[in-house]
Amino acid sequence: MSKVKETRLPYLNNTSVILITMAINLGILLITGWGRSFDLMFILIDGVISGVVTALIDVFLVRHYVDIAQKNRTLPTNLPVNRFMMKLPKNIYLFAALCALFFGLLTPLFNGIVFKYYDFDTLSLAQMLVLKVIYSYYLSAKIVELAIFRLVQPDLTGQLPDQTITTPTKHSAPRVTYFQQLFNNWMTDFGLNMFRGLIIGTTIVTDDNFVLIAPTLLRSVDTTGFISGVIVTFMTVPSVSREIIYSVDSGKTKPLTESNPYVAWLPKNRWLLTVVLCLPIIVLTTIVYYVVMSFFGFESLNFFQFFFIRIAYTTMLVKALVPLIMFRYMQPHAV
């Protein structure tokens, strides 16, 4: 077990658990859906299966990894404690059944909303596979975190012996501040794109103050990708860079001992770094938007339909940008 992985416990095996779960879910989909198209009823049934299977696999795998961590004395002692989580079943089978019931109902609800909101009649197997990869990832990631959060509560772990790891761990239960930040991010994106529409003429305010928003067209998605890429870059890179630079300067984050030539060449100045990263982000954003719309057969999407695609994409993009920026400023003599 590597030192890097140890310091991330108890969220050590998230990736392996998620990949195992996704592989099993995709295998089930291929077996049950080979050679057919997918209507709303099949989507709902598949959602039930995915929710139940994901919950059962994740809970028992997490139990296995937590047991290993305790045995190896690598489970942190300063774990977050939550009274509500301790009210959930201690018995692993009852807890797994409860998770399976909850997510077995939630997942088809999500699938049905997406299916109807984007006006699908049917989905091909390829389209369904892509959709399932996306929601299986998020579903499994959240179940893994919640399962770990439950299984490391003191009513199950008891009095932990002296452990070798003391780093803080993530608190899995969403707090009010989390939802406030999420809401603020969504509203910022919403407002900026409304403002963008006023500039390029896709948002029109009539004489009686009625707002008309033109749909996003596949043939003009390059313009959308360019503007969205610029917005995401300048909203993310400078602020994230500032926080990481402060963390390194204050000693909270220790720099690496050896430089990496793939990232060490990037500018130290956060604004220059923003400019350098802007072009590849614009290109990537444009490609992603075009591929998504083409793959699912969207010639046009209204503002809100495209809004949620944009939010999903930018969320994943930011998750990839943050480690890259952090890695840059952790280079020796980077700041």
C-alpha cells in the first residue's frame, strides 16, 4: 500500500470500487439489452437494477476495505462523527438492503426525468451505454462515500487503537454550505450565459420586457463552445491557483522534491497560466458539446436542456483542472 494512498484513507479504494461496479452494471446492460432499443419502461427497469446492484456491491466492498484498514492500523482516528448515520442499521446486511431499497427507487426516478426532459422516444444500445457510464459513476461514487461514512462511525469501529494515519478525512454528509455553493455555481453559470446571449444576440428582451432565449443549435455549437470555454477558464483557473499558491506558501501543502517536465513548464503566474490553459479548454469544450449533441441526435436544445449538459460537463472539467493546477504549484520552486 503506497504512502499516498494511505494518507487518503478511508477513501482509499473509491476508484477500484467504482470501476468494479460500473463494469458489472455495463455487463448486465449488454446481456439484457443486446440487439434492442430502449424505451421508457426499459430505462426505468434498468434504473431499479442499477440502483440495487450498485448499492449491494459498493457496501460489501467498502466493508472489506474498511476491515483491511483497521487490521493494518491505517484507519484515521479523527473520523467525522454523525448521529444520524449511527441510527442506520449496524448489521451490514440490513444496511446494504436499506441502501438497495433507497437507490433502487431513486435511480429509476432520475432516469425517467432525464428521458422525458430531453424528449427521447428510444435510445440505442450505444447511447444507453454512454448514459449508463455517466450516471453509474456518480451513483457509485456517492454510495461508496456514504457506505464508508456509515462504517467508520464509532458505534461500529469501537475504540480505535493507535493508528499510523492522522490526516483529516472528508465529511461525506452534504451540509447546507455545500448546497449553497452548488446553487451559487449554477446561478453564476446561468447568469453569465444569459449575459453572453445578450451580447451575441441569442437572448432578446421584447418591448414588454419578455425574455426570449434562442436554442443551442448543433451547427453553431462552436460559438457556444468558445464562449463557454473562456468563461470556465477565467472563473476557475485564477481562483483555484490563488488558493493553492496560498496553501503552498503557508506550508499547508508541501511541494514535491522532484519536478515533472510535463507540468513544470507551465507559467508560475496564475493569469499567464489561465491564458495558456484557455485554448485547450476551448477546444475540448467545443468537441465535447459537438460530440454529445451529435451522438444523442440533438439538432437543437433549449436553454435549460443545454444548461444541465453544460453543468455536468463543467463539473467534471473542474474536477480534472484542480489536480492539474495543484500539481503545477507543487513543483519545486513553483511559487
